Amino acid sequence: MDSLLQFELDDYAVRQPVVDLWTTLLQDVDPNVREGVHWSMSRAVHSDWLDEPAARYLDSKLPEGWQREDWW
């Protein structure tokens, strides 16, 4: 997944598919997938990459205890 983030990410059209993929994977039945995507998000998400509404939306999809307020 980190390879998806190896390009310029200031474009909504480029960024949104990654956000959508993360959102989908956060709902996977396999806990290893959910934990892996959370790890990837934590490494990749920066306040200058996501706007606040997108960061809050992603944060709301995280399980309790994994939610982060340092993304915005």
C-alpha cells in the first residue's frame, strides 16, 4: 500500500482513490488487514496531505482506541 503514496499527493483526483481504498480495507473481516491498513495510514497520513474533512472521515472509520486527532 505504501507504494500508492510514492507520488505527488496534492491532487484530489489522485488522493481520493487511496482514501477510498483505506476506507474499504478498514471494514475488512480480517483483523490483520484492518491492522495493516491502520499502520499504513499512520505512516502515510500527514496534515498537509489530507484536508481536515477527509482526515476526520478516515479517523471516524478507525476502531476505538486507534482514532487519531493528530491528523488535522
